[in-house]
Amino acid sequence: MPDHKEIYENHAENYDPLIQHEDYQGNLLKALQKITAWENMDVVDAGAGTGRFTCMLSPLVKTIQAFDREGAMLEVARTKLEAMGTANWKLQVADHRSLPVQDHSIDIVISGWSVCYLVAWDEGDWRKEVAKVFSEMKRILRPGGLIILAETQGTGFTEPNPPAHLLEYFQFLNQFGFSMRWIRTDYQFESVEQAKDLCGFFFGEEMATRIQNDNSTILPECTGIWWLKV
């Protein structure tokens, strides 16, 4: 597999074109709107990357603050947000475990495909580190606030097939009290060649070969959505 830490640190401009082709049916926003209303909400996007959720939610919410450890990722998000013309957002470099946000000032904290890397990159005792994330999220949330997580349930599959190294993490989320559902977030590309190049960059040569053999511009993907009211 490619080194995702290296990609996030040094290849944000190459990563974002892949994300632009994900969830072509718009299932992510539909799922989020089934969980809660977003209008007039103050939101934090933790581990925002190149702004997938921030750009999606900015037109809906009162305010949104986006944080990521990698400034290069946030600069891509900034370019997209400025092009959208919204003015209710703020971007800042920060870790999930230390968010520069006032206590009890946020309605919803959302984090997509990000907390899982505390497990995948083996940052010490991952259970302890993930618990720190949730403690920090609870600190900034108002009473009755909501934590929402999105994590992979398998790319290249039409039914959930989560990565083996994340299974204990997903069980931990269930034990922590999160509710969960899964959705399809399939990718759609303009050509097989584009699909092979973009997916090979992030998912590896095995995925690129599979796409070439399938000769399809659609790559299926399953995503899990977890939520917890605090």
C-alpha cells in the first residue's frame, strides 16, 4: 500500500482529485441530514483534509471550523472554499487531541476518515489516544451536542468489507456507545485510465490492476457513519 502519511504531508494536490470523484450519488450528505439538522449549527470538522465535509456543509451551517495536522491539505481546502464564496468558515492546523476551540461552544463535531489513522499509524496505545480524541470533542460540544465519524468499510466492495486492522477500532466505537449505519460512496471517473491512475496513486497497484481488468469507470465503496450524542 502507498504511504498515506507521506501522501497527506506532501501530495495534497494529487490526493484531492481522487476525492472529487468519490460519492458521485451524493449519499454522504443524505446520510448526514438523516442523522441531524445542520441549519444554524456551529460545526467543527476535525481532520478536515482537503475540505470534503467542510465544503459540503459550509452552505448549510451557521459556522464551520476545520482543523487538520497538515497545512498543505488545508490550503487545498481554502482554495475550494474561496471559490465557493462562503464566508462562515475558518481553517487552522491542529490535532484532534488538542483543538483550539472554546469549551461548550460547538453543536456538532464531524471527522471523516481521520481518527482511524491513530490506529493505522500505531501511535502508542491507540485506545488511549482515540479516547483522548473523544474527550476533546466532548469538551468543545454544548450539552446535547453530536459527534459524527465517517470511516472506510471497504473500497472496491459493494457490501461492507472493512480492513482487518481496523476491526478492533470499530468494535471500540460500538462499546463507546456510537450508533452506526453504512452507505455506498462509489467513485465515478471520466475514463478507465483516469480511474486507474488516481486510484493507483492512493490505493496501490493492485487496485489499479483490478480497475484495468474490470474496465469500469465506477469503483464501488462502502463507508460507515457513526454518531453519538453527548
